[in-house]
Amino acid sequence: MKVRDILKLLISLIIISGIIYYLYSQGYFATFNQMQVQDWAILAGLTLILYLLSGLQMAFMVQFTTKRKISISDLLFMPMSMGLFSYFIPTNGGFFYAVYFLRKKYEVASAEGFSIGVVSIYISFIIAGIALLAASLALGIIKVYLIIIAVLMILSPWLIYLGNMLIQKIPMKSESLAGRTKNYLNRVISQSNAMMLHPRVVWVNLLITVATLLVFFFLYYYLNTALNLKMTLLSIIALIAMMRISGLIRVLPGNLGLEELFTAGIFGMIGQDPSIGLVFSVSLRLCAFIIMIPGGVLHTTFNSQYFSFKDLKALSRKAK
């Protein structure tokens, strides 16, 4: 592990340790006393459904782009391995793990792997943005920053397309690193746009994304009730939408500590207590650990022939 990787790990540990100390010193840990065993079981069950939906979406997209079928075990457990490796590979580790695992086991080209992820993000953003906009209008709570966020999410495919067009107009030597990166980016964006024009891709991803967002809604709503946070309907929908955005900003291992701070900031933006946002985020991470650690370890163990420690080092370098 390189020095900068160690520094990122230390930063994560310092941040999360500070958060835990703050919550403990301010008495916020008492909030967890309201949670019963059955509450944790229900939250873990909803989290498991989210992993399964993610695997189903990935399996469909791989089969559509390559005509190869993913095994049932990979469909069920690979999203958990992605979550697990996000703690070992500092920057967007789960995403990079998925791309290179699919390449090793199913011979999916890396550009196609990234394109699959981009399409999933596109549709997720569009649906979450529409839901946020509709909720704001239906409830008569018009907040400029929420409207702007919703519109940007809905327009994200076109904004990225325009951004790529501008980048492609920048003169670069094709053999240089910048030139190769520009061409690779254009390939990924072009493939993603082509997939977005296919009705079957759009409808299947739409259905899975809607189901995923509904599960997120039930997860957040149940946690809101279990912790007696008294969040409004709009607050929950806004939280889901903005958490989709913050989920892309992954610069520390598992975003440990940073994700909690993001959530606290989002809670402040929607008029809630930021400290409760920390409690909310810690609860979600614990639910993820309950499912992700055993499932991810199991999947990695049974697929060790496709992913070695040598590959892990190379993958870490790719993630920089």
C-alpha cells in the first residue's frame, strides 16, 4: 500500500473516530436505544433487496451488451463484493472492482463495463430528479436549490454529452496520456448514449431504478420512524435525490467518515439537524455491513481465481 493510500485510510479513520466521539459526547448514541432487534432486521432486509436489485440490473446490462449471462451467485453477491472492495481501493473502488472483475470472468471490455455504470447513473438521476421535482410541486414547497438540483439531475445525460463534445474539441496528441484518456472517455460516453436510445434498455433500467428508489424510500422512511426523526415526505425524497449525487463522490476508502459528513450537510440543507444526519448515516452503514461483509467475503473467496492480490494492486493504480 502506497503512502497516499495509507494517508487516505488514516483520514477516514480520523473523521469517523471524530464523528463517533462527537455523537457519544453529545448523547446522540442514546438515539440508537430506540432501535429494536426487529428494526435492524427489517433495515438489513431492505438493504439486501437493494443489493439484489443492483445485481439484477448489472446482469441485464451485461447480457444486453455482450450476450453473456452472469451466474446466479454473481448476480446475488457481486454487488456485496463491490461494497467490500470500496474499502480496499480508495477512489470509487467498488466501481473499478466491478469493471475489472467482469473483464476477468466474463471478458467484458472495460469501456463497456464503464458504459453500463454510466447508463445506470443516468436513469437513476433522471428518476430521482423527477421524483424530487414532482414532490416539491405537489406539496407546494418550492425551494430554488431543490428545483435546480432536480433539473440538473434530469438533464444529466445531455449535460454530460455536451461536456464530452467540448472535451473532444480540445486538440490533443492521440498518443499522449491526455489524448488516450479523451478517446477512451468518448468511447464510454458514446456507448452509453447509444444504450440510452434503445427502448428495452431504458424500460428495464427504468423499472429496476424505480423499484430501487422505492426501496430506498421505505428504508429511509422506516429509519426515520424508528429513530423518531419526524422528517417530512419532501425531506425524505430530497435526501434520496441528493444522496444519489453524493454517492458518486468517493475519494476515501468506502467514503468512511466523508459520507457521514455529506449526509449531515444534506440534512442541514433540508432543514433537519445535521447531527441527526450523522446518526442516520451511521445506521445505514451498519445495515450495509451486516449484509456486505459476509456476502462480499463469501463471493470473493469463491472467485479468488479471477482476482489476485497482484490484480488488486494494479486495480488500485487504475483508480488513481
